[in-house]
Amino acid sequence: MNGFVTYLNSLNNANSSNENALAEAQVTNQYYKKFHVERDLGNYLAKELSKKPTCVILTGHAGDGKTSLVYQILKAVNIFDEKEGLKKYDQKFASELGRDFFYIKDMSELSEQEQINLLKHALLGKTKGMSSIVVSNTGPLIETFRQLIKNGNINTVTEEEAEMKLLKLMDENVGQEANIGDFDILLVNMARIDNVVLVPKFIDKITSDELWITCETCPKRPVCPIYNNYNSVKENKRNISLFATSYYRWLFESDRRLTIRQILAQLSYSMTGNQQCESISENYGIERKFNYHFSNLFFGYIGIIAYEEARQIRAIQELQHLELDSKETSYDYDFFARNDFSHLSSETQEIISSIWEKRMQKYKLKPTEYMLFEEPYLLRKAVRRMNILFGQYNKEGLNGLFNELFSPIFSNYLSFRENKWNIKESRILKSTLYKALHYILVGTHSKNDNDKIYLPLQRQGTGMQNVQLLLGELNNNDISVIQKYKESVFDAAENHYELYIGFTSKKEYKVPLMLLDYFNHIAKGAVSSKINPSLSHGIDRMKSQLFSEYQYNDNEEIIRLLIHTLKGPKLVKLQIGESEIFVD
């Protein structure tokens, strides 16, 4: 029996076995230390705490890893007692720091009066040469600061000012000390930390040989679906890491960020399907390996059937909503017409070849039933799931797969995010954005990149008018695309480039993935495309700025009309005299 399997089963909420779902329970588990991924953020905070007496406040969502970070820091300053575990709060002398160290594991576990007294103790600690770290959700943190101000413990700031300053620090999340009234704090908002960069480390840990060594002597190993998943993932680990990272990145960029707990829930469930070692039978055959294959479990399926309880794991629920396994890929013909599965990794290829031949045999004898039953369709989806995770792709092939599954612009966006672009790439991107802006502002698709972008007066909700009054115009050289490098003080893996569209008016607007995807659809000829309301608001704000900054400033009173003809837009100038109208 492998105790690590039991530990993995406790990390997800697809069943009731979750004794380690809370981090404070995990840290005392023997497998936690082997599975735990140390964060650069923890090393950064430990370093800041060692420089001088400092009060660190960690806030964020449940499952963001705040308690695990406290554990890492306590280990770093050498005051964590394995027997005692994490207490609600504690204070000890840290020889590594040469001073007392105080921590509050979670403010929400304390009474209201305890929250006030202990936060006050942490804040005052700096004046007494003590370092401290406080974990609190946003609501209790703000309310406790309010109470400290009401009680006269903080005199140089009002309740409203303190709340606004705390919210500002949470939003900026720069990891530097700032003052709230009389006190200095170093606030870190874990909800603003990019968890996606940790995914390859989690997959490395989950396939660590030392955690599976007890399986080597198990007599059920040849038929065990859990051990098969371990071998299969290890065989194709690079591509699995890249797909999982890209999937979580897609969610992150579309404002559906996952916490560490939610990511680990999907990965742990995908390895075991919540099966226990003792429940594995030596009579299991290849059907069981297929039903509980990593690719099926990752998508929330057991075999070809969606497993309802797996949808309790949010990452699986989001993945099913995307319906990636219903999308055609470039390998569909090989799989379904030629029955050639050689593109898949060897462990996976062996399983699906046998299952496909066995289940499709009856439709060869009665081909008319192929289109009448749901099983062939569901089996094709299972093959696609295997292809997504266990296809043997090179970098170019993976980029093509991501574009087929998520968006035609997705692989380009990932490249622009990670690497400095070249001149050709920036020109292509500028062309895309220019064409999209032309349609958004003018109402028609431009035929070439040199077309002016006119700024017509438009009546909301009436669609494009054949004759429009012009208020201004943009030229190609008024627009530029910019790539800015953003560094994180917390983790070098979070460093990345961000995309902006810039104008000669010195205004710049960030272009996140979803907005770039929208612009790409418009530039390719789509007349309508869904867009997030917050992004729509940003586009409206940009349009308003452009109308203000690029309006005509003629000394003479000239009226410009844009007339849409079958040959394209035509500009007509009108100048009104005392008794006549001049037309140009």
C-alpha cells in the first residue's frame, strides 16, 4: 500500500476523504514535506523579515497558499516544531533573526476581541524589535483596522483612509513596506499572485520517483490504473505540463483564476480517481486502466461517461465548460479514419488501441448503427482527451494544438508574453490591431493597413449609417504596439511581457489576451464577437479618448461627411459660406 495515494486522495473535494484539505492538517503529514513546493515569495519574505523588525500581512482567497507560506517562513527562521504543528498564534525567539517572531495563522479563527488585541500586538512589535506575520482575509483585516482606529490605537488616519490605503496596497501588491497611520506593514495580496507558474513544479513533485517507490514491489502493479497514470504522466511529462499550464493561463487571463488548492485538487484527482490501493483488484484488465486514465480523470470522466462528483472540482468544471474534447484537431483523420494511434505516447497508445478495436468491432458488423448510438461519439471524445494530454508534439505542433483548442491567437500571445518579439511579429500584431480598430471605429473592414481610421459620430444602437459626420481621424503612424517587461519582486518565474497599444497622444492601453482575441476575430472579418463587459468598458473609454485627442482643429469651418459606398468609404468636405455651400 502506498500512503502517498491516500494523501493525494485527501487533496480534492470530489469525495469526503479530505482530512488534509486544510493546510494546517497537511503540514503535519509525512508526505507534505516531500510534496511541498517552496515558493520564491516565501524566501523573499523571510529575507525581508531578517533585515529588520517587520510586520508582514498576508491576505487573499481561501486556498491561495497563505498557511503553507507561513509554514515555509517558520521553517526558514527555524522555529517550526513538527510535534506542535501550526498553532492559531504563537511567539518564539528566532535565533536565525536574533529577535522574537510572532505569527497569526488565520485571523478568521479568532474572536473579534482576539483579532483586535493580536493585530495590535503584531503592529506594535516593530517598536519592540519583533518581527511578525499575520494571515487574514480582506474583510476581517479592514474591520480590525477600523476597530483599532475607533479604540484610539491608530490616531493619524481615519477609518475610511485606512480602508482605502489597504485596498490600494492589495491592488498594487508591490511587496514593499507602507504606512497605515502610525504603523508600517508589508502587505502581500496572495489573490494577485500568479499561481500558474507553479504548475510544472507540482507535476514534477507528483511524479517524483521516491513517492512511488513502494509500488515497485506491489503484486497488483501491472494492472493498477493509478500506477499506470504515474508511468504515463512521467513518460509525457513535458507536454502534459505545457498543456496544463496553458489551460490554467487561459483561465487566469479570462478572469477565472484558480487557487493553488483548486489546481492541486484537479492534478491529484487525475492521478488516482480517488481509488484506494486496497480496492485495486488483481483481476483488473485494460478497461479499468482506460476508465481511470489520467486524461479521462483530468477532464472529469470515468471512461466515456462524465462523472458528476468530479464537477465539484472547479478546475474540472471549467474544463468541461470549454468542451475542448469536442473540437476537431489535425489528428482526427489518423485516429478515426485510419485507426492509427501511433501519435500517442506508448503507454496510452496500448490502452486506446485495444479499447477502440474492442468497442468499435460491433459497428463494423452493423455500420448503420454507427450514427445511431452515442457511444462512438463519446469514444471519439475520449481519444481527443488522450491526444490533448498524451500526444507526442514538438513545440510547433503544441502551438497548433493550442490554437485549435483555445484561440487562433493563443500561441502567439504566449510567445509575446514570454519572449521579446521581432520586427516582423510586431508588424503583424500592429496590422491586426489596426484593422480591428478600423472596424470598431468606422464600422467597415479596411482593405489595407494604410486606410485612415475615421472617427465618425455614431448613434448608439442603430448600427452603421450610410452617411456619417466625421469628428476626426487617425493615421497608421499614429498607432504603435508596445511590449513592456514586468518584473515581480516575489518570483522570477512571474516575470513577463505585457502588450499595449500606444498612440502619438502619449496614451497607452493594455491589451490582455481576451482583448487581443477579440481584436483578432474582428480583424479577420467577424462582424460580431463576444467580449467581457469590463473589456467593452475599456474599449469605450479608449474610443472616448481618441475622439477627444484626434478631432479636427480647422481654422475654417469645414464639415466632413463619410459616405459608405459599394467601393468603400468616401470623404466629402463641405464648407458653408454666407449664401452658398462649397463641396470638395
